[in-house]
Amino acid sequence: MKRVVITGMGCISPLGNHVDTLWENLLAGKCGIRTISTIPLEGLPVTVAAEVLDFKAEDFNIDKAMIRHNDIYALYALAAASQAMEDSGLKADVDVDPTRFGVAIGSGIGGIQTFCREHSVLLERGPRRISPLFIPEMIANIASGNVAIVHHAEGPCLPVVTACATGTHSIGEAYRMIREGRADAMITGGTESAICPIAIGGFASSKALSTNSDPLAASMPFDARRNGFVMGEGAGVLVLEDYELAKKRGAHIYAEVVGYGNTCDAYHYTAPRPDAKSQTNAIKLALQEAGYKGEKLYINAHGTSTPLNDKTETMAIKLAMGEEAARKTVISSTKSMLGHMLGAGGAVEMIICAKTLQDGKVAPTLHLDQPDPECDLDYTPNTARDYAAEMTISNSFGFGGQNACVALRKI
């Protein structure tokens, strides 16, 4: 089995459209949740979200034709991939055989903005006026396909769709591709842009979204007052490669990917298992594969701010690690500042884990002022802290009961 390392990272997020900006704002405890500004709010049951601001696709070396012919979710992926590839310095045909260079960028929903636009065309102007690019702009695999085109990645192309676990599953599957010798490098992560009336209405109808109209009191992971998650958007993309290839070309290495757990609740289409069995197993699998021996651990929690998730995740961490070890572990939920970026969430949170290892700092869980007695671990309330983590894990749990956990080790 080959060793797998992270050599490049890029992001588009509600707290900045570059990794360093994102990280600086997270450590400062800034909140990217605001009153929604990009769509009409009349009639919407929810009025806050974590929107991407000041995004211009042309700033990221994206071809004008690509800009015209892609949904915004795919443009976010193209921009984040451009950053990650520039950061890594990896080039197909020069550093890696294109046939052994792949892409695994998923989206939980895909091009829903395009779907809404063309549905309006259908109703107002008839089916013959629907864009011929409707399908390729909408489908959830097109971000991966277009990133592969731009960066000449002719190897495995595996877009993952597992709702809120998409980004973490994508990275885990890319890790396995390289670890098992099926690829030498992968561009991987997640992307999403679903802040639109139909998505907000749908999530609100399922009672998943926070009903608090105050942006600073809407996403409150592990707090007793929490009542739902806040929608976010953006993209996180990482370049993974074979350690020997990275070492040979003198690449900067952020961290080593060392473990991956993938399980399913097989219980309910939205609610987590009350006994936390499957979430526990995902965490255990990642730690076991990583060879965890009690090193200083940081966990980026799924931490959605929903009543069920946060107490179930607390239980899963305790069951996976044992009560004593769990209480010594430093944890935080950056969804308190970024909202829930859906398919992009796990990928951006993996970037946060890598930065935690690199800089020895932990971003806080904002708005944690009244801890839920059932959420009684060290969740780094409100203020960033110094912590020389040796290993991190990132948890992601999606609708459909799909659970993912990926472990990184400092290198």
C-alpha cells in the first residue's frame, strides 16, 4: 500500500475565496452567516445563509466558454481546483502520467441553480426554449468532468454523491485510489451552490434548517438552543498524491492521509441512528487504519447544529474512542461560522484539518454559550486555541445514513 499526502489546497467559501483568507477568518472567530442577499426573500421560511461573496470566475484562470457554460456549483469547483493545482505545482505530462492522474469531486445536489432557471423557461416559454446545455450544466458529475478537462486528468474520474458526506467520501475514495496503486495523483473534494428558494423551502419543510433570523444565533452546534442547520455554499479541493512522487519532485506536503471509514446507518432517510452505531464504526475504521495510538487528536465534528446530530455525534465519539480518551480530545465545529456547505462541507473541513496540523491552532465553535448537557466534550467554545495536534479526523454524516471519516497525520 502506498502512502498518500496532500500537496495542494484551494477553496471558495463564505469566509474567503482562498485558503489563507478562510483560515485567518476562522481563527479570528468571524461568522460567514448573513441575511440572504442573492435571492428575493419574500415568502421564504428562512432568511439567513452562509453565501459566497465577491466571487468572480475570471479571477481563477477559467476560460470564458467554461464560465458561460457551467452552473455556479461547477465554477466553484473549477476555481478551487485551479488554486489547489497551482499550490501543488503538479503538472500532467511533466510530473505525472495523465492516465494515472484522476479527479474525484462530488456534489450533494449538483446544478440546482440551472434546474430552477430552466424550469422557469419551461413554464414561461415552453419546452422548445430550454437550453441545449441544460443537462450538462445540471448533472452532478460535470464539475469532475470539467476539472479533468482543464487539468488533463485522464485517469479515474469518480464523482461521489452522498449528500452531506460527499466531500469527505470523495477524499476517502481518492485516497484509496492512490493507496491501492490505481492512480498516482488525484484532484478531490466537494462543491455546492444550493442557496435558492426551492432548496431552502425543501430543507425548511423537512425541519432541517434553523428558524432563527439572527445570523449570529442561527448555527449553534452543541448549544442547548440549537434548532437546525444553516445552508452554506462553496467548494473545497485538495491535490492528493503518492508520497514518493511528491518527495521526488520536492513538493510541499501539508499532511498525510492515513485512514478512512465509510459506513451506512441503514436506519432512516434523514434521522441518524439513535444508538450511533454506524457513526461510531466510521470513526473506528478511520482511526484503526491510521494506526491511532493515543496521539494528540483534533476532531472537526460534523456538528450541524441540529438537535439529533450533535448529541448523536457526541455519543459516537465517546463510543469510538472510549469515554476517557474522548474527554481529552479537542473538537470543534466550523459550521458555526461557515454554515453547512452540504457536499462541499467535508472537503473544506479537511482543509481546516490540514491547516490545524500545519499551524498548531484550532478554530473555535462559535455561539457555544449554553452547552447541551448531552454534548459534554471539549468543543473549543468561541475562541481559537493553540494545540499541537499530531492527528486529525473529520466526520461527515449525510441524509440516507451515509457516514464518512478521514484521518490525517502530521508529517
